[in-house]
Amino acid sequence: MAGRGSRLRPHTLTVPKPLVHVGGKPIVHRLVQDIAEMCEEKIDEIAFIVGDFGKDVEQELMNVAEQLNAKGSIFYQEEPLGTAHAVLCAQEKLEGPVIVAFSDTLFKAEFKISDSQEGIIWVKQIEDPSAFGVVQLNESGTITDFVEKPEEFVSDLAMIGIYYFKSGEDLKKELNYLIENDQKKGDEYQLPDALRRLTEKGTSFIPGKVSAWLDCGNKKVTVETNRQVLNFENQKGKNLVNETAEITDSIIIQPCFIGEGVKINRSVVGPHVSIGDKTVIDDSRISNSIVQQNSVLSNMVLKDSMIGNFVKAIHSAKDISLGDYTEIGDAN
């Protein structure tokens, strides 16, 4: 999670993308939670590979690990040298069974990881695979090759950025081989090149097919991911309205997430709205939107919008994207 998240700006100017909240939780928290539910064994440790995000961010990541009863550790990728290089930054943790995940995506799947499998690569069948890395399968369903952004059709199973390795040591060996032999593509060391070497040496990877692949790359798709996450939570029968929220003369159209200490007055909120802790909403109509923490919105009509933390906004149009600490309208 060392990238800058530039496509999601201005929301990533003050926090890294994996800590942007979707459905009331940071993206990375949801990701590791979903992975943990697929593991037959307990996750012992979560290693976060980051850029220079500061101590507050690192502490929040430690809290994510703690909530899953796992040890947290921090490693740094100081140069953008590719996905293989990023994983190798935490090479001391590549021992025994390891899951590698890139934390800008969420997923839904219904299969379990067991130690009987040598390797799993999470994939989603898509209509246009030309913009993705895809896997090729043999007749028995085992992965035989990896093709990055194929110009001609070779497969419609796109890799979503989550991988299981029974032997972290074998992965570490192949990652080091790429670095030591300067095996780059486009000035970067790429993880699929290490996967290919593992396959050629006999490691058997099977596809782990997911039913949903939820992107968080930019504002539009993040709002859509929030909508789907709220639907999933609603289907489980979860109550996402915090008991400390004060809702006065207002209508909440489910599904919605309403955080701790939120105040909603004379407003209609929902469906598919997430409102972060201690935000205040007055005389507004909000649907299909994300509002982060400690913001104040008044006389707003919002749809398909994303509002950051500590925002003050009055009288604004539909479909907007406001970063942290923004003020618009007569917000004094």
C-alpha cells in the first residue's frame, strides 16, 4: 500500500487510499477482514508495506491488525520499483504460508484456503481483459501462464491482486532472483514474473474465482463500492446505525452506515450513504454518497458524491468531491 493514490485525490492528500473509509471502515481493514474469513488457520501477523505516511497512519494500521488479533508490522518501499520489489521489502516475513494483497481492491468469494493447496491466485472473469493481467489455464484448471494487458484474447480471468503461497520462502527466492538479475519491465520489477518462474519450477497455482471485485481507484468507483458494501452488510442483517447517533425529524432510507456521534436534523439520508463519526447534517438530502468524519453539511442536495473529513459545506450542487478541510458556501 505504498502508492500515492493519485486517482482518488483530493481524498488521498491527507490519508493514504487504503485508509479511506468505505461503509464505515478503512478499505484495508475490510480487505484483511475478508481474507481472514477465508483462512482455515488464524492469521498470526499482518505486514503493511507503506510509503512515508507518518506515525499516525502507522498506528492506525497497527490497530487494524490488533482488531484481528494479529501482530502488526510496518515496512517501507522508498522507491516505486514495482510490485515484486514492494513485496520483497517485507522479505523477512516471507516464511511459511503467506497471502500477498494489494490494498486498493475489495472482493467477495466463497472458498476456503487450506494447506493442501500450493498456491492460489484470486481472479475475476471480465468482459474486456485488455487492461488487466490475466491467467491462462490448462485442461485441468491449473494456471500455466500470466499475460499482462493482452492485445489479443488469451483469457478473460483477470488477476485482482491477491495471492496465496504455501511457501513464502519459494516466493522470496524468486523475488530476489528478479532483483539480483535486474529483470525489469518498464523500469519496475513485476510480481507476475516471479509467479511465472514459480510455475515453471513446478508450483501449482489454481484460480480462486471471486463473485465480486470492488475497485477503489477513483471517486466514482469508490462510491459504487460503498453502495455494494452496504448492500452486502444489509443482506447479513447488520445494523449499521450507531446507537449514539442523534437523528431528529429525519428519514434514513436503508442501507446506510451512520457513525458514532453523528447528528442528522430535518434531512433525508439514503439509500447507500455512509456518514463518518461526529459529522453533522442539517436540512439536506443525501443519497449514494460517502461523507467522512467530523464534517458539517447544511442545505445540501448530494448524490453520487464523496466528502472528506473536517469539511464545512452549505448550499451545494449534486455530485461533488470535496477533500479534507474544504470549506464551500457561507460556512463560517
